[in-house]
Amino acid sequence: MTAPKILTPGPTDINTKTLKALSEPQTNPDIDLSFYELYKNVCGKLQRLLNTQNDVLIMAGEGILGLEAACCSLTEEGDRVLVIDNGIFGAGFADFVSLYGGTPVTFKSGYEKEVDIDSLKKFLENDHNFKYATVVHCETPSGILNPVDKICPLLKSYGIMTVVDSVSATGGDEIKVDRWKIDIALGASQKALSAPVGLTYLSISADAKAAIDSRKTPVKGFYLNLVSFKNWYENKWFPYTMPIHLINALDTALDVLFSDDYINRHKIIAEAVRAAVKSAGLKIYAQKGFSNTVTAMIIPEGADFKTIQKYILDNYNILIGSSIGYLENKVIRLGHMGENATKENMYILLKALTEALKAEGVCLKCDLHTEFLKEYEKNE
Ligand SMILES: *Cc1c(COP(=O)(O)O)cnc(C)c1O
């Protein structure tokens, strides 16, 4: 059997050009100095992606490594850290903060919508003694996009640094690291960039660097320590052997992304998906703050996720996912990020879903796929 089409919110489909780059013969990245030029060049492309002049690092490891590396490098014993929590990834940051001796203080303004700026403003008026704050750009489990453009400058006005997990947003939604004053923005290779799993990247501001450099205690980690990378280009030295195949693939994946008006492509697809879901009489989990990369649709009463998933896999060879934590088997996530975000993919996915829902006895006001196409063609 051929591998199923993965229309999940990451890992995503990999373009054949990127796959080819992955399979090309490679040099020894420790010894061959040309590798340092490749790494530098890819960091330059990531700066373009993130809209920043800040230094960028690529680390070997899945996206979670970036979240932990940021917290590990910034946190010292007793530091108060504001954890902005409107979903599973947001809440998870508290564990990383605690693990490195920090004291997480959680801010919540509801799980069904984007972070509420007015509530955050009020909260900060009373309490703003934080070294840094953690923010999730797109809460992938719920499909909610947070207004990072407002959150980060607000925190900066109190001198609070920000760590932004943009793993599932960057490449599909706008990110402007310098304009939004983000201290550490981090992402991963396998979501909207559609490169293989295994890399995380971070942009690090001058303030973040100064905070790490002026720590009173050493960073409790080596692999996770962002300082380990200091002067890598001048010294032609990395703290560990870099996965050259993955970096080469990421290089090509970024070229593929840049060859296209990628934010607009994601936006048009996402809007058409949401419109189709609503027209069919189904519900989207998010009430406010819609991501361009993933839509979480509430599973209607009486329908069962596992049955729907099996129907779509058996009849269309498409793999779909539900969500995690409190949303497991409550929502279906329509992954429209990276290479997955095409008219053809969403059409076939929604056709399969329409059939699967009807087989489950769900009454739809219209077919999802035909409605999607109508909406898509309005904006194309
Ligand atoms: C995918 C993702 C990560 C990486 O986590 P995994 O569970 O290993 O996939 C981190 N943050 C966000 C918001 C993500 O979507």
C-alpha cells in the first residue's frame, strides 16, 4: 500500500525538490568549511522568513527542543516567568520554566479564543515583575492564532522579554520579529515549512543575549544551552555535529516556500475551509483568533472520530487527526499548512469528510467540498 496522504497539522507533506535535497551526498560538516557557509546562508533565509535582523540558530532536534532551549537558557533559580496560557502548548511552558528553577505565573483569558489584550493589560497593571513571558503564536490543538503583534510590544513596554512558540504559525501566518519586539521566536522544520522532522530554529534578540550573558549561575544544560553556539562562524565550531542532510533539505524547503505568495495562499485556503464548515452547519472550535494553518472542527453529536478517521483512510488513503488533551476525539483538525495547503488537497479532504460524516448519519446543510471550492474561487 502506498503511504497515506497526511493532511494533519504537521508533520506535513514534503515537496519532491526537498526530498531530493535530503538524499544528496553530503560532506563532513565538522571538517568541511563550506558547511559553515551553508548554515549561515540558511540562517539568512530564516531571518527573511521571520522578518528579523536578530541572530538565528538552527539546532538538531524537533521543535520541543527550541521551547526547552529558550527556557533553559533564560531561566535562573527563582525567576518569575509569565506563562500566557490559552491552550495545551501555552500551559506546557510552565513545566519547562519549573524544570529550570523558575516560578511560572499563569495568565489565562479563556481557551476558546485568542488571548484577550485588555485583560492582559489589566493583569500587567497589577503585576509586571517578570523576567520573560512565554507566548504561543498558533495553538495547534485548537487552531487559535494569538495576537503576538499586540502581546509582545505590550510586554516589552514593561521590560518583559518574550519567548514565542511559532512552530505551527511561521510559514503560514505573518510573523514580524523585529517590529513585534519578540526576543526569542522559535519554529520547527516539519510544519508549514514542509521540511523533514528534526530541526528547530530560534531568533535571539540583543536583550535575550544580554540576559543570558549576565546570568549569575551557569545554564543547566549543554545541548540546550544557546550560549554553546557563541561565535560558531568565527570559530568554525558547533557544539555537536550538525545534521547536514536536514539543513540542506530545509534550505530547499525555504526556497520552495519563497517561490510562492505563501501567506496569501494559506489565508485563502483557511478562509474557504472555515466558510465551508460553517455553511454545512458544523462548528469551529475557535470563537476568535483563526489560524491560517489549522482548523479544529467540533465533531457533531453522534459521530465518532475513530470511525470517521478509518472511513477516510480506507476510502481515500488520507490520514487525518483529532487533537490532544481535552480536545481528543472532540474535534477533527483540518491541517492546511505548508505543502498541504492546496486547493486540491483541501477539496479531496473535505469530500472524504463529507462522505464520512454522512455515513455517520450527520445531516449537512451542504457538501463541504463544493462549498469550499465556491469560496476558494471567490478569492483566488
Ligand atoms: C508541533 C508543535 C510543537 C512541537 O511539538 P510536538 O508535540 O513534538 O509536535 C511545539 N509547539 C507547537 C505550537 C506545535 O504546534
